Amino acid sequence: MIKVLLADDHAIVRAGLVRIVEESGDIEVVAEASDGREALRLAFESPVDVAIIDISMPGLDGLEVAAQLLTAYPDLPIIILTMHEEEQYVIRAVEVGVMGYVTKRSAPEQLLAAIRKVYGGARYLSDEAVEMLALRLAKGVSGKSPLDSLSTRELQVLRQLASGQTNREIAENYNISIKTVDTYRFRLLKKLNLRNNAELSRFAIQNHLIEP
Amino acid sequence: MKLRLIFLVLSLLVFLSAATGSYLYYASLKSAAFTEAEHHAITRIEIIQKNLSSYLSENVKPVRTLAGMRQLIDFLESQDSKMVAPDPEKQIEYQQRTELLLDHFNTALGSDVCYLMDLNGVTLASSNRRAKDSFVGKKFAFRPYFQEAAKGSPASYLALGSTSGRRGVYCSYPVMTKTDARVLGVAVIKASLEQIEKKLGQSRDEIVVVTDPHGLIFIANRKPWLFKLLWQTSGIEQHDLVRSRQFGTGPWAGVGLVAEGDHYAVDESGRKYLVNRLEIDGFPNWHVIHLRSLEAIYKVVFDPLVRVTVPTVVTLCILVGLAVFFLYRNASVEIVQRKKAEQALRESEKRYRSIYHNTPAMLHSINAAGFLISVSDNWLEALGYERAEVVGRPLFDFLTSESRDYAVKEVFPDFFRVGFCKDIPYRLVRKDGSIMDVLLSAIGDRDREGTIVRSLAVSIDISDRKLAEAALKQAQEKLNLYTRDLERQVKKRTVELQRLSGSILADQERERAAIARGLHDELGQVLTALRLEAVWLEGRLRSVDGKAAERAAMMTSLIDDTIDEVRSIALRLRPGILDDLGLVEALEWYTADFERRTGIACTCNVEGEVPELNDRLATAAYRISQEALTNVARHSQADQVKIFLVVDATQLRMVITDDGCGFVADVAMETGGLGITGMRERAILIGGSFEIVSEPGRGTRISFQVKVGEEEGV
């Protein structure tokens, strides 16, 4: 049985989540906390296999709780379970050192898989979060680079073009029109002073945007 | 008039001097000519005298020769009865031989007659023995030449022939024996005077005469004068002449010439002559007399003078006349012009004087010593003085003591150096003792050396102006007081308003945050819980009741939409990231979201380590960028927007630029459009500065700057 700590200030939500976890059969909620301090106290009292922590909590917020837990238990897999769907939260959470990030909305579908995955030592992040991380990483590695002048969406389109996606595929991926994709492509070539898609690919590889 | 007189006198003087010059020239010429004429006369008379002398003595030697001839001696001896008896044949032969010799001599000498006389004076033989007027046998013993020769000495004699009636010069020589030199007779040669008379010439202006000791004219180049007396003579002399029978029997009239001194004589017709006389050699008291008409002498001088001088003088006179005329005319024209100019000057002066006195301004002039030399009527009227009280007195007398000091120390030295002064504030004293404030401006008149000799000054009465100024100053001070009070109040109110505005904004933010959090966390959580239940229900029902499961799925989808809606509202109100993660993350999220919504490329560049910012500052920065990006999306038609966030220990600087169409920044700022007022208000409330730069076609640039750390106290 995988022992789980669940920290969420909202009782109803917590109840719902507990039910989802309990129904899995191989996972059990051993501790429930309604705020950050309680969560810490419970975690220090009896160690758990996985900690599931909400960000928005009275007192210590979830990210702080995670940071402190990781200080005590560096190997503890932590999943952030939150209402916030913005990538910035994901990145901050990963920076703190959590292994998984699941929105409450997608909890019924993803939470169990996430628990199992992080318990197995792997990360669990949404596709969008992974991409954001990669872009952030690319920027961080290159330091002052031409990438600084590119917007998020431009970086996304660049990455997709470099990995061989067609305009139509990209348009579908990001739910934008083909014409818009073309505009992004044109803007990229101009900003990076490149001539075609082949050069775009080479540029993406050189800047660690994609794996060769 | 004066000038005309001067010209008249001048021209007269010119004529006078010309005349005097001509006269002097003439006189000198005349005296020179006269001297020359005198010389000429002397030379001439000397020549005549020499000619006459040689002519008269021409036959002296031939008669000696003749007297010495054998034939004459033989003939005379043969006639001498005392010596030998006369042989008539011999006598005739001797007579014939003598006569032949006499003929021979007469022909050879070209003389008038040659003859031989015996001691009684009887003519024995003559060359003219066959002529009608032959005087052979006649006795001429009374003739002095015979008497002289008979005594043994040769003689020359001038006389009128008593037989022939012709004048001649008689040369006699005694014929003597060879042995004892006894005088036998006298040989005579008479030469005519006609020849010599011809040589004297016939000039009317020159009279040459030969006179005997009594003054009887014997030879003359003027026939009527012959045998007349040159000078009036006494009766005794006439008698002597008669007795000598030298010139016939007389009587002899005078020519009517009267001597005037030694050298001049006047004839009957009043003609004046220059007289020169010279004695003829061999004829004692016989004179050659030369008379030269003075008139002729003068004529010699005067004719060429007239010929040359008159045209010259006339021409000169005409020229002088013309010159005088033209000069006079020019002078007249000039005089007229000058008179006109003087008239104009007088009029101009009159006009100037009229302007000076009638101009409604206070005018005065001072001399170099500072004394008033003229003042306008207006000046007198304004100050209440009479002209006599003012002119000649120093200007200082009409100044207050301060003005006097000012004038002495500054205005006068300056004025006499540069030559003008402008708007000098003087205080003049009226006659009644009251003070008048004036502004004085003046210019200086300079003499030829450039020294200022007088001034022309205009004073403007500014007493009223001064009063008005004082009143205005008072009013201004009052106004300043009011203004300061008003400003103070406004400042106070502004601070209050700002505080109010700040608190409103803060309240608004707080409320927004509360609502957003409430929506997001409370409502969101509830919806999430609902969703959990719905999903759970769907899972449970799927195997039991398909329709119910479907309803559950629809519920789930409905809940999802609601969650989206709630999240969206909450985020718009205030994004949780700003509170949870900070400004940088919030901006990153917002720019990505902006790009997603608008398609405008948006980058956010952060430089420097961003510290924990306080809520108010972060909120202000976020709201400003939000407003700016909203403007970009709405109005700019930009392709891209860039946000630069530069943070260091002391300040935060945010710059937002776009490449859009831009706008006229001033207009937008004045009208308060585009949310600019709001952005500025937020910046000011936290003690920062805000600047917006835009130009149509050049995009827009918004800068926001605030000190980090210090804003805490604001």
C-alpha cells in the first residue's frame, strides 16, 4: 500500500480526493491536513510514501511546505495538487523540487497515475508543463541569446517547426489558425536572421531546444 | 548787390591794369624808339657830313695839279706884260693850249667848269668859253676864293654862280712861277651841287640842309627851302650876305622854323622835329643840319604797336569781359540758390521750432556744462515755470537731490561718453514744489571734434504710471498672497485627494484580491469538489445506468466550463500569481496569456535579481503594464511588444515598447485618454515617475521608474 499525506484546506474537496484515492485499492491516505503547519507536523510524526499538497492554504502555503519537507526528506516524492493551472506555478514547484503537478480539475483522471508514477521515482507533469520547463531550461542555458527576443508562443512554434511538424499540425496543437502559424514562422526567420526551416532546425538543436 | 559791386570794381581794375600795362609798354617802346631814332639821326648826319666833306674837297688835289701845269704858267707868263714882250702868236698858242687843258680837266673830272684867272680876278680862259653863260673876261675879284688864292693859299668856297646862277663848290689854287714862286694867277674848278643834293634823298620825314654861317640854306633835299634862312636872322647879317654876293642879291626869307632848346624845332605847321647839326670839314661854320620829324618817329613805334597790340588788347578785353560776365552770371545763380537754401533753412528752422514747441512732449536741451539752453512749451507747462526762469539755469536745479546725485555720478558721465541715454528715471521738481517722476531719454549733438556740445532730451511723465505700478504691485502682492494660500490649499487637497485616490485604489485592489481569491479558492474549490463527485458518479453509473452516466459526464463538462469562467473572472480581477509568485512570474504569465489572446508577439525580459517587492509596488507595476498592453491590443496595430524590467538594489525600471502606429502623446495626455492618467496616478502614488513617448508612425515607449526600498514610507 502506498501511504499518502493529503494536505488541503478545503474539507469537501479533501473528502472527494480521499474517496478517489481510497477506491484505488493500492493507495491509502494515512494523514489529512487542513493547513501547511498541520501537514508538516503529520509528516514529521509518521513518514509517508507520497505527499499531496495544495498550494493555496492558510498559514504556510503549499510550496513552502514542500520546500521544508524536502529539506527533511530529500527523497520524498511530493505531488502539488492545486486549482492553479498556470505554468508559472508548475515551474516554481519543479524548482522547489516536487515530482508531480496535478490540477484539481484533472484529479479524478490523473491523480492515481501521478501517485503511482512519482512513487516509482519518475516525474509526473502535464505536457504543457514539460514544454514550458524545456523552454525555460533552453533560455537559462543560453544566457544572453537570440532566444531572449522570442515570445513564449514563438519559442513553442520554433520548437515544433524544428522537430518537423507541419503548419497544420502546429495550428491544431495550439488551437490557432494556419495563417497565424505562418506569421510566427516568418517572424522567427526575421528575428533570428535565418532563411528556411532547415536552418531553424539547426538553430533549435544548437540552442538545446530539441534533442538532435 | 554787394557782389555785383565787387565784380564791377574788379572788372574796372582789370581794365585799368590792362590799360596801364599797355600804356607802360607803349611808353617804354616809344622811348626806346626815340633813343634809337636819335642814334639813327646822329649816324645819318655823320655819314652825310662825311660824304659832303669828301665831295666838297674832291677837287682840291686836281686844282693843285691843274695849277702846276706848264701850259697855265706859260700862258699867264705870256700875258704878264712886265716880263717879256708879248708875242701875239705865242700868246694865242699858249691860250689855245691852256683852253685845251682846261677842257681836258673839265671832262676828266666831270666838273661844272674849269677856268683860269689873272691876278686881277679877270677870267682869262674857261672851259665854258663857248657857252652862252661864258664869263670869260669877267672879273671876280670879290670872290673870297680868288682873294685867298691870289695871296698864295688854296681855298674852297661855296657860292651861287653870279653868271650861271648855278650853285657850286669852287676850288682855287694859285698858279706860281717855278723859279721864284710868284703868284701869276688862280686856277679854279667849280663842281655842281646838284649831284650831291640828289644823294640826300626826298623823304618828307627827314630834312637835310647845309647852311652857311648865317643860317642860309644852301643845299637841301627840299627845294622850297633853298636860299631861305633856317632861323630868323638879324638885319646886320642880311646885310653881310648881300655884301658878300655869295648867294646872289637877296633878300632871303626864313623857312619859319623855331628852335626849341638845342635839339628840337617846330615848323610853321606845328610839326616838331629832332634837330642834329655837324660842322662840315674845311668849311668853318658851315653845318649839315638833320631834321627828323617826331611824328614819323612815333609813327614808327606806334604803327606796329597798333598792329600787334590792338587786336591782343581787344581780344583780352573781350575775354576778360566774357569771363567777368560768366563769373557774374554763375555768382548770380549761386546767390539765388543760396538765398533759396537760406529761405528753406529758415523755414525748416521755423518748422523745427514749431515742432519743438508744439510736440506734446517735454523737450529740453542742455549744454556741455549742464545748463538749460532751451525748453519746449510743454516742458514749461508741465512743470509750471516761465521760460525766463528756466533757460540759463542748470538742469540740476529742477531735480530732487537723489536725482541730482544720480545724474552727477552716473547719468552725465555716461551720457557725455556715449552720446545718448535712454529711460533714465529722474524726479523733477515743479514750481509748486511737487515732484514729477519722468523717464528721460536724450541724444547728444557733437561738434566737429566729436565733443558733445548740447543734448536733446525728451522726458515722459510717468507719475501716473508710477502710481499705477504701485497699485499694481500691491494688487500683485495681494494676489500672490491669495495664490500662495490657494496653492497651499490645493496642495493640501491634492495630498488628501492622492491619499484618497491611493486608498481607493488600495481598497479596490484589496477587494479585487478578496473577490478573486474568494471566487478562485472558495467557489473554485466547491466546483472542483462538485466535479470530483460528478466524475465519481459517472464512473459508478457507467456500468449500471448509461443514461445517468451520460448526465454525469454532461455535468462534469458543465462544471468545467463554470470553473473556466470563474478562473477567468478571478484572474482578470487579480491574478493569484502576483501574490503567490511575484511580479516577474505574473508578468510572464500575463504576456504569454496576452500573446495567446491577441496574437501580438510579446516578450518579457528581466535583468537583475528581482527582490521581494512590496505589494503596492508590484501591483502598480503589474497594473501599469496591464494597461499599457491593453492599449497596444486596442489601438496600436503593433506586431510586437517588449517589456524590459531592470531591477537593482535601489530602483526598479520598467520599459514597455511597441512597434505600432504611435499617437500624438501630448493630445492623449491632455485629454487623459488611453488610461494614461490612471497609469501616471499609480506611478505617482508609490512615489515613482512615469513617462510616455510616442509619435505617429514611430511606436510608443512607456517608462516607469521607482525607487526600491524608499517607497516603503510613501
